[in-house]
Amino acid sequence: MEAKTALIIVDLNNDFLPGGALGVAGGDVILPVINKLAGGGDYATVVATQDWHLGDHVSFETWPAHCVAGTFGAELHADLNQANVHAVIRKGFDQDVDSYSGFYDERGATNGLAELLKARGIERVDIAGIATDYCVKATAIDAVLRAGLKARVLLEACRGVGVHPGDIDQAIEAMRTAGVEIVDGTL
């Protein structure tokens, strides 16, 4: 792998894993895959994003309360080997603005991820985590269209919510259309 590649691990908060407020089915299955990727030495930088909501967050109008700052649900899952994570980028901390993307909130304000990667000379990103049809999708599309990076989504290391039939497939197609490479297979 090129030295200019980073791994972005999206939202492995306790609340997004089975048993959490918005637990994604099979989310725990991807933890060993992500740990293997992060610990394999193939990435110049490994960054985890962390949903981190303060107060009565606007997203609680759409979703059950989740990832409330300072709670167990907001913590990154204990099975994620954080020794391999170089930085954690919190997102969704402005209670009036949603932030599905690890890069920018819904109003376009930066979460600091693009600047961190640029400072480290990163040109390509591989993306893994939760949820394929929400935060992974938004992060991947922003990586390409707004941060100017080449991006791949590693589907074996992702899980989606799939609120409606076809949501995950539509998200994958939207990412492809934006120029994101989709890696569908064993890593």
C-alpha cells in the first residue's frame, strides 16, 4: 500500500453496535476485520471518527438519543484496538447541526479530518465502519468531492442500517457515482 494512504474507521461507538441505542446488526462482526486492517502496517495514518452529541441534539428528532457526549454509548467500542488509531475526530458536537460525514457537518463546517490528513500528506483513504448507508457514505463522498482525496470503501469492514429495502445498495451506487471505489470481497 502507498505510504500516502490512511484508514478512516467510521463511528464504532457503542451505541451503533449491537445492544446500543442504534445498534446495527452485525456491527460487532467487523471489529476483528478493522483491527486487522488498522494493525497491519499498511496505512500511514489510522483515524477513527466518533459521533459525539451534546445536549438535545437535532438528530434526536430523527433517531433515538444516541452517542451523548460523556456516556458509555458515545465511547468507541472496547473491542476496537485503539493502540492502532493515531487520531480520533469527533463529529456531531454542534447540537443544532447534524454531521453524518467525518469531514464536514451538514452546514459545511469542518470536523478537522481534511486538515489532519492534508497535514500528514495523505492522498488516498480507505473507509470502514458504520453505517454504510449513512456515515460511511457521507464520509466517502466528502472525501472525494470536497476533500479532494481518492477513496475506497471496504464493504467487508462495513455494516449498514438498511431502514428501507434497497437503502444500502442505493448508498453504494451513490458512492460509485461520486467517484468512490467500492471494494466488495475478502480483505
